[in-house]
Amino acid sequence: MYKLDDTIVAVSSPTSDNHVIVRMTGPNTADVLRRILSQPIQKDKSGLVHGSIAIDGELRIDAKVYLFLAPHSYTGEDVAEIHICTNAGVTEALMSNLLGRALRLAGPGEFTARAYLNGRMDLSQAEAVNEIVVSSNKFQLAAAEKLLTGRLAETTAAAREQLMDCLSLIEAGLDFSAEDIEFITREQAAERLEAVRGRLEHLLSGSISYESVIDLPAVGIAGAPNAGKSSLLNRLLGKPRSIVSEQRKTTRDVLTGLLSLPHCRCVLFDCAGLMVRPNNILDELAQQAAVESLQKAMIVVFGVDISKGDLSEDIGIHGLIESEALVPVATKCDLLGEGKLAERLAGLGDLFGADFLATSVISGGGLELLRQTIDEKVMAATSGRAESAASRNGIALTARHRQAVAEAIENISESIPLLKLGNDEVAAMVLRMAHQALSDIEQQHIDERILDRIFSRFCIGK
């Protein structure tokens, strides 16, 4: 699957519109640099080199080159980073030049895969690299950084060592069963295993699901048909994502877009207008999809058309929304004068028991305050999850990690009654399975299909 005997190259994520980083790693890295860089490269000396880089036969541009020699590099091999200020066309020409020198284009996550395969990091740390790259707020970044520090690997390594100590004593007793030598009593072994199981159960129950912190939070826009939800979605996203029409019920499905906020990013979605009594099967299906999506949302923006006279429909819809974080929004405020607007806002507050934020997609009024409000509520909710984990033991587990720990707990639980019944040989076999389950979290010889699945989520150049 992953080759380690060739040299790979890729454009890493640019730090700005015109600052490009081209990254290489492999045995021919220094030799390739010597051919394209104007300044001499000493293969036994790492550091920063200033000079011009050959783009093609005629063009050269200024560049900074950082050279990191094996084994003291990210991948454990020679690594070079070429930093240039240029455009996409020149970058493409440079890549063509490098690929023409027997370099291979790196696949997704292949730099980090090499770091893992060369023993520079364990598998849970490799997964953390990708989560750091894609993290959308400080709490996601903090959770990823905890994985990168290797705290999970330290915890499971201690459990593996305790399991192996107990297993060794049990198997030693099996080897000397004819001499009637007992290295550890069954009661002592069971007591040790129960202690290991307890620590793993504490790890599982005391940590949060990593995906609950890393996944982008969902923010839904809810309200009656023609309440201005689609227009609000489009203005917040800054592009026409949803059809806008004066005709009611033009949105049937759930429409999503990525919303960038001051401190985080979230998935903003618009769904079909809610109705107290759906009129037909299409309305019922649209309502079901809307309600299910809103139930999963971290934040719900509840929009009410403030220009409406009869709000009985909105009162009924408000009762359908189950959310701990509701942001009440008055839409179409541009249709009312200042005096009438203040009166209506006060009326909405009395009617729904909450202060409504006045917005207008025509004038843009209130939209920036709405963005700030969503940002604050998302950060508060995410902070609660992250602090909840930190108050327990500060470790966040991915679904793969949780499955491995759960499997180890199950195997240990199975081995204890086997020991008490005197079935030491089967108990030892089951304990080896528990040890292997924990080893799968960061061992070197893991199934290639699992590696494929993990590193395929990375972007190229990482």
C-alpha cells in the first residue's frame, strides 16, 4: 500500500493566497534540491537556505527552503519545504518540474502515514494531525492536541503492560502445571484483571466521544412557511443556497451550507416550514425531515415574520421545536417603521417569553448581531462538552478508540469467570485478545484497510 523507498511531493495547504508551500520527503530529497536550487545544499546539514528555485528551463523565482534531515524530521526521512510567493500557474509549473525528476505525487495523508510507518508517532497521534488541520474552534483544537501528545497511548500502554504481566504469570503456571508450581493464584489474577477492567471502564465512561467535539456543530433555521428562512440562510452564507419565493412552502428538503463565524465554523441549514397540521403527504414528509434535523441541531434559529398580523401559527410551531439553545429572530423588519417595529418586538417578547432579535435581509440590519449570537452560543455549547471531558480525565476518544477499549473490557470480563472456574488456558487466550485490542489503538502492524480508511480523510500535502 504505502511505499517508503521513493520520494513524494505535494503542495501543502497555502498560508495565504500567494504564499505556497511545496513539501518533499524521501531518499532523493536533497539530491533534487541541489538540481533546482541556486545555492549549494550540504546533505549533512539541515536548516534554512535562501536562493532562487528553477521553475522550468528559463524561469527562476526567489524561494526559502527548509531542509530537515533523517531521522530528525516529521516523517523520519529527509524532508524539504519550499516556500514561494507566487500564483497557481507558477506553482503548477514547479510541480511539473519536480514530478519530471522521478518524484511521485503524494496521496492524501501520505506524509503523516510515513511518519507513522517510520515510528515517528503512533496511530492515535497520526489521527490527531488530521483533526488539528480540520479543527474549526479552540475546543476542537485542544481535543486534537491532547491526542497528539500521546496521552491515550500512555493510558492504554499501562493497561497493556498490566495485562501482559498477569498473562505471563498465568501462562507460566500452565507451563509448570506438571510440577504443581503456582506463580499467581486465580483469586489474585482475577483481582488484578478487575482493577485493569475498572481503569478501562473509567477511561471509556470518563471521556467524551471525539466526534462530538470535532464534528462541525449544526445550526438550524426554523419557522412557519414564508417566514423568510431561505432568505436568511442565503444572506448569512453570502450566496444563493436556497430558492427564495413569495410562494409558500418552496423549501421541501434540508439545505445546508458552511457558515464561518468569528471563533468557529458550523453547518447552517434551512428546512421546510413547519406546520401545526400538515395538509398532505408531501407536507408530512417535509415536516418529518425538518423536525428530525432540528432535534439534532446544537442551535435553532426560530424565525417569525414580524409583519404578520396573526401569529397563532407561529405559537403552535414554537411548541414543536425542542432545543435548549433557541435564538428567536424577527424577520422582515424592514417592512415596519421604527415606532411600529418597537411595538411589535415588545409584543413578540410578551407572547413567546423571549427577546427577539430584529433582522432584515433587505437592509442587512441585525445580521451581524445574529452571527455573533450564533457564534457565542456554539462556543458556549462546545465549551461545555470540552470542559465536561476535561473535568473527568481530559481524554477524547474516537469511535475506533472506543471500539478497541470496549472490546478489551469485554474480553477481560470474559476471562475472569474462566479463571475462577479453573479454565486457565482459555482465559489466557481471551486475555491475549484483550491485549491485541488495546494494541490496535497505536500498534505498527495494523490492517492496511484500517490505515487506508484513516489516512484517506487527510488532505494532500499533510
